[in-house]
Amino acid sequence: MSAPQAAGPGDETAGQTPAERAAHGQAAMAEIMQIPVPDITDPGSIGGLAAQYVYGDLWQRPGLSRRERRLVTLTVLAVLSQNRLHTPLHIRAALNSGDLSEAELRESAVQIAFYAGWPLATSFDAAIDSVTGSHSRYDQVNPQMSRPAPGPPPPTQAEEQP
């Protein structure tokens, strides 16, 4: 088995400046993630690097379809317990793009459960709930999931008066 080939001279971004590569990557990022992408003016920033290399290069490589890349990405994010930010973003993108259905995401959680563990899979399934608005009864196991985070108590009348 040979190693995957890097993008070659015929690649769309060959010969581009870092700023041009970042702009190309931003367009790819918006398409892949199905969201408006903020202007990333500094190609050396973390956002500029992600646009250039993750979305502009990695997601554009031949060999895997975008759908297959989504499955791999979501599995890795689930196994790494990245359920606060990245997993919901990628779940939403998968659904909004039509690359994966909710049923396929749920079946991915089942597959993850057997290969990576139940806690990771149920956390991934709960992330699907948070994106889709579904309720898989995780809120009954952890009532904190269905309630907003507690904020400061409202001021009393005595505190409002000078």
C-alpha cells in the first residue's frame, strides 16, 4: 500500500500566496461547514491556517468523498470527546449539506459504542440531540443538560436601591 499523494502542481492552489490560499480555503470552509465564515485576514493565524490547510487542502484531496471525510472527522471528534464546539459544528454541517442524515449519525454512534466505548458514544449521541433538538432522554439522566447554566441570582429590591 502506498502513501497518499500530496496535492501536486496541477492543484488549484499551486503558486498562490498564503493570503490567496487562505481566501481559497475560506471559500472551501464555508462550503464544507455550511456556515458563513468570518474574513480571515491573517493567513498565519489559527483560522487562516485552518482555512488554508484543513479546508483548502485536506478536505479537497482525492481519495475520500466529502461524506466519507465527514464520517472520519465525526468519529475522531467523538472519540476525542470534542462535544462542546467541534462535534456540533460538524454534525450541523453534515445535516445541512445532506452528506449524512440524522439516522446515519445515530448509527455512527452505535458503531462508536462498540469500538470506542459507551460513554463516548452516548456523549456523541447527546451532541446529535443538541443539534437536532431531539430528546434521547439524556436530560433525564443528567438534568443539567436540559437546563441553562445557572447565572447570578436576580437582584433583590434592597440591592437595587442606592
